Amino acid sequence: MKFFQRGMWRRKIGMFVMDFALITLSIYLSMELRFEMSVPLRHAETLMDSIHIILAAYMACYALGGIYNIMWRYAGVRDVGRLAMFSGIACGLTLAANQFFNLGLFRGVLILIAMLGTICIGGSRVIYRLISKDRIPGGLGDAVPVMIVGAGEAGAYAVNICNKNPKGMGRPVLLVDDAKNKQGLRIQNVPVRGTTKDIPKLAERYGIREIIIAIPSLGNGPRLQEILELCNEARCHTRMVSEPTDVDAVSGESVPFIRELNISDFLSRDEVELDTDSIAGYLSGKTVMVTGGGGSIGSEICRQIIRFKPKLLIIFEIYENCAYELEYELRQRYGQDCPVLTLIGSIRDRKRLDEVFETYHPEVVFHAAAHKHVPLMERSPAEAIKNNVFGTRNLLEAASTHGVERLVQLSTDKAVNPTNVMGATKRITEMLIQRYGEKTSMKCMAVRFGNVLGSHGSVIPLMEAQIRKGGPVTVTHPDITRYFMTIPEAAQLVLQAGGIAKSGSIFVLDMGEPVRIMDLAQKLIRAYGYEPNVDMPIKIIGLRPGEKLYEELLMDSERDKMTRTAHKKIFVANVDRVADEQFDRMMTTLEEVVDKNDERAVEAIASVVPTYHPWKNKKPEEKKNAG
């Protein structure tokens, strides 16, 4: 029993005494109402002989039922229902005592005591809530009740942020922490009331609607998964205090922030172990260029590169807004003298590429620029050829001509047995990497990996937007699976692969086990405090043009020949080479179809990539019309 929990006993005794008086008042009023304000003396004496039994029953039920553990300032319907339930139990006990001990009390009076007692005590709580000195000013008495997990520095930060902006962040009601020596302590007058295993019952008792996990050191390990499951069980909207990533312009110090959960928090992927010496060996003191440097992956690669102190980091990007924001971020974080330069240009423009290489002489190039959206490329196949294939060829020719030492291209699992234009064009770029790796002194390599969580156009931001709008959350197929990794994990492994001096190689990253998109949708819905297909519907909309039901990281011809590298998460796919004359004919075939986005472009790609099956996921009527 937690009735005399440390730090709360004064408030609880005060409420106990008040309830004692209110039940006594209810007993008196019940008798007066029963006898129409004229109670016979003999019945009054009978009641006085038994009043201690009635009071003991009610006060014991309230104390044992946890009524004094409820934070009535934040009480909801469930808490009022709890009060009514234990009043009913006390009523039942008094009725039983009256029958068993022949007390001579009227059953109607005993029932009326329970009703009036509930009304009086519930009304007193409502009045307390309205006039409480701790009520949030400005009409914020209904601010969302928040539980904070973790009573350390991050927990104190979360309490402070919530107190400063209760309307936007919620009102901190309690903290939980597994440390025994923190139980009963307070942070800014917010008490520590239990451990993480108590999250569901504390959330119900105190009417918690949001939970903030304030233990950044958890990472994405199994302990975080246990806490998230408890938060899901509590059916509360859950957020996290994240590690500091930005530098405050005034104080110059790193600032943590409170963010929404994302699916990477549910994947429980191990932290990447990097061989920093091998990465620093080819990046430190070098001029490094990242094409598509403003994109989701490209920008994270830039963030990782700058840690290794390059001589100059060139962000090469056609979309100026993202590139500008990234440069601003890096200068804020590392100082205005940070060696970063943003250049606007397209990999389609060979003259612009030559100008950049002649002026800045980059020694290492990471090639992240590409058209990546599968449905859009199905409608514009010639544009995919121009950008992904010929843009990559332009870059390789300019880089080899101007003495680039190393070029790392980002590929995709959609290049394996592709069923869409985007994947097929990326398979051709892998062929280009092999060709230039063999025919030039430049170390060329491609890194093949699956979906990256949170990247532009990925499924997770779409689902989050749908949840915020009230649903439904759309899933293309109930059994569709994808490989996933986080943006930082992908970027770090790309840098690691770049340090493996094996030119012409196609590196494959260990993506772990494939994940059902339906499972991700359900977890994300629960993270927002809803129950899938109860509070938030899930709608199956069917596979999109060119979309696979499942992805592959290796072709059949590669599986038996795949070899390991020194890094446990990076493998080498021994892809079959294409003869020079055949490759030249393939390029000529593609050059002849880039003037129009029609089936000729798709057929040309299919003739170049034998494993490309453009009609595999088409509906019968689409195949008929195309034929």
C-alpha cells in the first residue's frame, strides 16, 4: 500500500480528513432525506451506534483503492469512475454488515450514503481543481498530463521544457526511474513515483496522455524496445529527448530536443562500429565532393565527412534550398570557418562538372545524386536514363580526366532483378562503376543498400502525416516487406566501404532482416497513442507501378560468389562483367531513346539489363494496353 508514500503524506492526510467529514455529512443528509427532515430519536440513536462501521468501510475502501494516489488536478472520467466504484464497494460492505450483525439500519439510507458520498467527494475534487493555486495560468488547467521516463539530466531538461511551455509540451505530472535511490524525490516539484515497469498502471491512475522518454543513452537497443512496449500498453502518445545535435547560436553549447518517435526507434539495430582510421586515411586533409549533397543521404554523408576534417567539403547540388540549409547547419555546428562550400550544378551538365573539377580538384567523390522515386520514374523513363545513367557517366568521365583518386556511388537493392525503371537504371550505373574501375586508375566502387528511414519520399514520413490528419494510414499490400536502415547508419557504412581499396566492386550492406510494412504502420500508430484499426484505420491500396512485394540485395548469380570484407556489415557482390563492345552498344541504344518518355525507353532499358522485368507487377489490363 502506497498511502503514506514519501513526500505526499500531508496532502493525503488532508484529503482523508476532508473525505471523513464529507462521508459524515452524507450520512446525516441521507437520514434527513429518508425521514423528510424529521428523524425519529430511536433511528438517530441506531445510526450513531453504527456510524463508526460505515465510516471505517468507506475510508478503508478509499485508501486501499488508491483514491488518494490520484492527481485530481489532472483527473479524468476513469478517476471519477474509480471513486464511484469504491463507494459502491463500501456500500456493499455496509449492507452486508447490516444484514449479518443485524444493525437495524435502513437499506435505502445506506445506498443513499454511497450516492451522496460520491457526489460530495467528487464535487470537492472538481472545486479543488478549479481553485488550485497550482492551476496553470491563462486557462491552461487542461494542459495534457505528461509522464517523463528517466529522472536524470535529460529528465530534468524535459521537466523544465514542459514547465516553460505547458500548453505546447504538456504539464509534467510525474517521473519514473529504475534507480531505487531516486524514488520519492522531486525534480522542480515533480515527484518520482515508480519504475519503468509501473508505466501502464501509473498512466491509468494519473490520467497520463503523453510520455516523454528522457534517457538518450538507451540508443536503439533492446532496453528501449521494452520501454516502448510499456508505453504502447499505456496507449499514450510517446516522444523522446534526443541527444544534442545542434549548437545554440547564443551559448555555443549543444542543445538536446524533444522529438517524435520514428520507426528507427523500433528497429533495434546495433550501433555501427567504424574503423575510423581507415576512413580518416582517405578523407582527412582531402578535398571531398558529394553530388546530391543536399538530399537525405547526401546531407548525412556530408555531416559524417566533416567529422574527419577534410581540407574542403564541396556540396554539389541542383536544389539550392536543401544545400543552403545544410551549409548553414554545418557552419552553426562547427563554426563559420568550417571548410564547406556549396556549388549549384547538375550531373547532366558535363561542362559544369569540368569547371568544378578544374577549379577545386576534388580527390574523393561520393555520388548520391539520382532520381530515386519509383512511381515518378515509371512515368518518365527517359529522364531516369538522362540523370541516373548519363549523369553518372558524365561524372565518371570528368572525375577520371581530372585525377580523382576515389569515387563511391550509392546504389540500391532495387537494382537487383529490377521491376522498375529506377532500379534498372541504377543497375546500369553499377555496370559503369565496374567499367571505369577497370579502365582507369581511379578507384571506383558502388555501395548497394535498401530503404533508408526518414529519407525524402520514404513511407514513414507519409504515415506520420496521415496519422496527424486522423488517418487512414495507407499500406500498399498486407505482406509487403522492405529492408531498412537509418540514415546515419547508411552514411557511416558508405564511408567505411569507401575505405576498402577494391576498385570496380559492388559492396552490399548488411540490412538485417526484412520488415513488414504493416508491422511498422501498427507500431507507429501505437506510438501516437492510437490502436490500429480501432482509433486509426489502416487501408490497403495495392502495389504501385513498378513496386515489388519484397526486395532483394543479391541476384541469384551473385549469392554463391559473395565474399566478406574486413567489416562485418559490408560484403562484396561479384557481379558478372560486360564486354567493352557490348557495353558501348548498350549506351548507344539508350542514347537513341532519351528524346521521349514512352515505351521505347522502357524497352531499351530492358534490352540493356537482362534481369529487368518491367511487366512483373503490372495489372493484366496494363500489360494488354502496352502490348
